[in-house]
Amino acid sequence: MMRAELSAIAGPVVSRITEHPFWAGLRRGTLPPAALWYFAEQDAHHVVPAYARALAGCAAIAGGDRHGDRHGALLASAASATFGSLPRLDGELGKLAAALGRDPGAAAPPGPGIHAYTSFMLAAPASPFPAAIGGLLPMTWFHLLVSADLRERHDPSSRYADWIAQYLPEGDYLQEYVDGYLDMIDEVAAGGSDRDRALLAGRFRAGARLEWEFADSAWRRREWPV
């Protein structure tokens, strides 16, 4: 199945992400507050909204057969839920600003790595459907995997425990969504050509690398040099 091929790609990248100084520092409570603020602000204001729009666009290009209708429904439902999460993210960002003694002020523009990632996601609906869904998969699959590691290994006495608690997904919704997404991946790959499968895997690898870049950008608080 295609998911086995993608799991082989994902494994080493997820390991590097969970051991990145950003996530390791968050688990231990040693992460510089400015790095967490960078991540949370960029996520709430740029990454998650771009993901919601990309999902909606991909729902519109799903095939017109019974599989395509089901795939479109999955993506449209996920887009709606993601758009619906934005007010909550804004509220949590305000709480984090108060906890860190920051003035939330106006939203900062996307940094270089974030601009690359959001542009990549927003371009997905202009791609063939296999490539589009391959590129968007890391955003949610890696969130599930990183959250599971964070839940298991974080220090509950950390100064970031409250933020971690709201970041971790509640219930089984995310697992069920990822399972449904991987089912869609397998169906699309089974019905596609070798080129389709190569496009899907290649775009997935690019999305996985951009997930690592997001953590690294937050760690370095990467801004535009000019």
C-alpha cells in the first residue's frame, strides 16, 4: 500500500523533528519563550489558515466518481473544521501572549520558511490530485505523531505545560481523520499510474521537509534578511 511507502519516508523525518531543539526544548521547558511565540503566532496566523484554504481547494478538484465524491467530502469536512478552529487559536494566542508578557499587537508577516510552506500548500489545488493530497498529508499526520511524542515525554511541571495541553489534540478526531486520509491515499494510488504515485511520494517528501523547516524557523526565529 502507498501508506507503507510514505511511512518509510516519514519515519526518519519525524525522528529528526521530535529531537529538534525546538521540540526537545518545549518538552523540557527550556525553550526560549521567543521561539514558542514565533511558532504559535506563525501557526495561528499563517500556517493553519493556509492549510484550511488548501484543503478546500483540493476538495474541489477531487474526482467525480464515487471515490472522488467521498474524497472531496473528507477534504471539505477537514477544511471546515480547520477554518472553525481559527477563533480558538486566536484565543489561545492571546493567553500565550499574556503568559509570556508579550504584546500580541498586529500579526507578524510570515517568515521565509513559513512563506515557503504556506505557498507550497496554497499551490496544491493547482497540482494533479495525487500530488496535491501527498503534499498536504504531512501537516496533519506529523501533528498527530509529534503530539503523541509530546504527550508521552513532556515534563508536566514545565512552564509550557498549559500551552502543551491546549496544543495536544483531544479525543480521537485527529486519529480518525488521519486514518481516513491514508485510506484516501491508498485508493488514489491504487487507481493511478506509476507517475501519479511518484508525484504523490515526491510531494509528500517536500511537505515533510517543510514541517522540519517550520520547527527550525521557530527555533532560529528566522526573519527576512532584507
